[in-house]
Amino acid sequence: MTNSSCRVRSGTVPAVATAAMLVLAGTGPGVADEAFARMRIDDMSRYLSAQTTLSFNFDTSLDIVTLDDQKLSIASSGSLALERPDRLRVVRRGGFATVEATYDGKTLTVLNRTANAYAQAERAGDIDGLVTHLHDDLGYPVPGADLLLSNAGSVLMEGATDVKDLGSGMIGGAECDHFAVRTAEVDWQIWIAQGDAAYPCRYVITNKAVAGWPEYRLDVTAWGAGSEPANFVFVPPAGAKIMDVQSIPDLDDVAGVFVMKGAN
């Protein structure tokens, strides 16, 4: 979810050192910093949940740790369109496949356009229910999906043991407030756009349970909250094969060429 993207608000070297000492000590101004961080994360959550439609592009980077302890990063790009309460379309383009997911409130369809194969599952409900189903029932967490929930702030802050305000940084030309949160299992960082449109510019999750501390990073670009939504009706491409979802190759970021620790 690199320090080169952030800067401390004060521009002097002594002030930077002092700020770092205060953050490490966790006393004094750190208390106010935590309150500001929690407020801004809540601002982001309320802003996102208030948008009846959302659309944006994204770039992702997913770290994996191989059997010989080499950490590698897998990059992809894509786009997302959402219409609350129950319409979603995501397109992810990676080096091995272009994958599309479409949800119309009744049916979830996943298409590997490269393999021209798709799978469908009946699942009535809203986007919150879909994300919960993917995570809890299917064991497919979809990193970053928590940001789409109607109560994103509450979910993100669950189990938080340490919250820091790290000043601001520039992401894609936009100035964003930078916060870091620790939990027992993961550390995560978020950069939130300043101003009324408090959207997430960057979201980074660090998995502390895996040796090498791999990261998932999501960068949001071309933010278009409130723009015209996509077509959420799935039409199979010509000649597409319908298959069981487990039989469709390369649906996630990790293609078969990568062999990870813990993989069967």
C-alpha cells in the first residue's frame, strides 16, 4: 500500500529531525496528529460513501516472495466504475491477461478476455455484501476493495494500534495528506487528496505475516466521482467459453509463471 513520495510539512532539516523524534516518541503533538489522521480518514470514508457513482483509473503493484526468498513486484493497470448500491465494473490489464468483473446486483461475472473465458455466480445484494462474500466466503480478499464499502473508515481502522500523521505528499500532481496505521497483522498507509474531494490517492498495505514484508500498492488516477457510470450489463464476447471459475487461468495478479511460498 516509498518514502520518496512524502514530505514533512516543515522544510528545515532540524525541524524534520524534531518531527521524526516526536513521531517515534508518540507524545506531545503526536496526540493531535493522531486525531487529525483519524478525522481525515473519516472524512474520506464519508465522502466516498456519499458518492452515488464513482469512476477512476488505477495502477497496482503486488509484491510476492518466491521459494528462494526473492521479492518480486507484479504491475497492472485498470479502471473501475461503481453505481451504488449494487453496480460495479472493474477492468484490470496485466502482463498475462485482461480480466473484467461485472456485477449488476444479481449476478457476478468474471471474464478473462485474453483467454475468452468467463464464469458467473448468482449473488443478489449490494456492493458491501459482494465484498464481504468475496472475502469471507470465497477467501478472495481483493486488496483495496475495503475502500468501496459504505463504512470504509470503520473497516480500515478496525484493530488499529498506532496512527500517525506523516505530513503531505504529491501524488500525480495532487497534494495529499499522508497517514500510516498499524494493526497486528498489517501496516498500511494512505494518501488522501486535500480539499473537498477527499479521495484516496494512494493506498499501501504491508503484510507483516510473510517473510520479506511484501506490499500491495494502489495508485488512483483520473478521479471522476459523480461521472457517468459504465454499462453494467455483461454481454459475452463472440466465441467466449463459460467455465467454472477455478478453471479460468490468470484471474488474479499472480500468473502461473510465479511460484510463491505457501502455494499448492
